[in-house]
Amino acid sequence: MCIDFKVVDKMLTAHAWYHGLMPRKEVEDMLKARNEVDYKSKTDKTWQKILFIQTQGDYLVRKTTMARQIAYCLSVRHVNDVKHVPLGYNYITGKWTLKDVGELQMDNFLWKANRFLTTNQAYDRIE
């Protein structure tokens, strides 16, 4: 069954971790970034700089193209690198799949994906 990308995009857009169509290089730069943000203190009204550093396990889901076809991908910061894992969606079961891993319920999807990527421990069967 073909994926209806408009339906899946609408479902995913409700989540802060979904970033839509994004190039791989831009995702890697974002997940490795150090960002300085100006912040005005509510107590003493002074401006301060806050440094945000992306940490291991930070992730996003994005739409991409693979072999000239639209696909979804999970990108996770791992040590000083970013790992990319293709995703699939089964309309019949309502479950997501990771490459070389079984079907996952969406509730457990990101936790298990992060564990898989950061520990390299594959699951024989995921319920």
C-alpha cells in the first residue's frame, strides 16, 4: 500500500520533533549545533547569553528522498555524529518500522529508536 504523505505529514506535524522536508546536511548541522540565545531575566531585567548545546540522544524525524522517492527518516545525535535511520509506516496496523527492527507502537517508538541507535542493541521482536 502506498503511503499518503499528506495524511502522514498532517499526523506528524502535531509533534515538535517532526521537521518536514530537510536536507541531511542541514539536519546534521542542527543536531551538532551550539546556539547562543539572548535572554532577558524576569527578575533583574538584564540581558544574558545562554548557550544551548545539543546532547547525545537529541533527535528529529524528517521527510527526505531516497532513491528518488519520498521517505521518512529518524536522525539522532550519537556521540559527535548523527545517525540516520529510514522509517516506514503501515496503514493497516498503524505502526512505524525502523530499518532492520520490528514494528513499533508510536508511544514506544522514539524511546526504542534512541536505545537502538545509542547502544547498537537490536531487538529480536518488538511489541
